[in-house]
Amino acid sequence: MRRLFYKGILAEKIIITGQDAHHLMHVMRAKAGQQVTVVDDEGSVALMEMTAFTAESVELALKERLEGNTESPLELTLVQCLLKSDKMDWIVQKAVELGANKIQPIASRNCVAQYDGKKAKQRQERWQKIADEAAKQCGRTKLLQVEPIMGIKEFLAKSGFGEDNPLYFCYENEEQKTIKEALQASKAKNASVLIGPEGGFTLDEAKAIEEAGGQSVTLGPRILRAETAAIASLSVIQYELGDLG
């Protein structure tokens, strides 16, 4: 059953407008009496019935409140350097499925993909739409937030990483500390993981990340593609600190 996210608090009757109303009426060709699952801004979930339609809205009536919290106890952010082609689209979708709360796209030295201000905004909006749709499909009770693209220097300057707010920096030149060791030593309820671009990080960038509090970790002896590293790291972190274990 399709899941909708309602900007407000669930009540006996609510009105759905915008893209969700358009999808119900013109894509799903919904009719009065059909039901849909709705999640509100507080994460409450309910089964609701479509009762009336206008040209731009759908009225829903509450049928049954549901127990449906699907969120991880871990606040998890993916800090992903820009990748070429549609790899970022795929990563956004899978990050939602794996329970991440936020994605921070980063422009670093070796990123093949480079966007000017207008294009960067368009990309952010595209990724947010992908994230919202993925949340509906996989049964999330909160939407993942895709932040505006930020340069790596700006990101590090605004960071406050430390023991209570760890940043796991997946680095191809790290040979000693594994991500497993770093996670087992952590008791934090929130975490960020930083994944580089296809060309990797420069030595200066790696040094700056560590100076900003990033913990350099390895994902194993094999060289992983950036998109593989993103999904692998999210999965491992959720297994060790979140709800996949």
C-alpha cells in the first residue's frame, strides 16, 4: 500500500494537495473508498480512506491508527563526495532504505562531477525527490534530508566532530584501524560517514579531515568503488550501532 507523508498532524479528516494529490488522482486513479497509509510530521502512522476529491485535493478520513515506527535509533548522516552519472541517484535511494537521516553532498578536489550554483540547486532538488519517493516505498516514518552541496573545506569548518559526534572517514590509505574497531569503541547515538569521489581524497584533504576530528578507517583489504563503499559503510554502521543487528 502506498505511503504518504502529510505536512501536519493526523486528524479525523485531512486534505492532501500538491504532488501527492496529483499522484493519487491521475496516476493511481484512486476512487472514494480506497485506503492509503499516511505518516505525519511527528511520525504517527494511520490507515486513511479517500472520501472526496476536488480538482487539486483529496480528502482523507481516519480509519485506524497504526503502530509503525521504522526509524533507526541511530541518527546517521552520509557525507558523500559527488559522483558522476547517476551514481548519486542510486546512493540516495539506498541510503533511505538503510535508514540514514541525512545526506550531505560534498565537492572535493577529485570529484569528476562539478556543478555551478543553478545546477547544484537542481541536483539537490532531484535527490530530495528521489529520497522522498524511496521513503514512501520502503515504509519510512521520517523523510531523509538532502542538504545543499557544500565544499569540503566549508563542511569541515562547520563540523564539530568528536567522541559524541563521530565522523568515520573511509580512507583507502588507512591500513590499521578498521571500521569495526572504531564502531565497537563508540557509544554515540549519532554518527556520520564520509565517502570520497571516484578519484579519492588528496593528501591535504585527508589531513584536514583528520584534523577536524574525522576517524580514518578501512573497509577492508579490497578496493571498493565509491558507491559500494557508501552502501557497505551504512550497512556496517547500522548493524553495529543501529537496527540491522
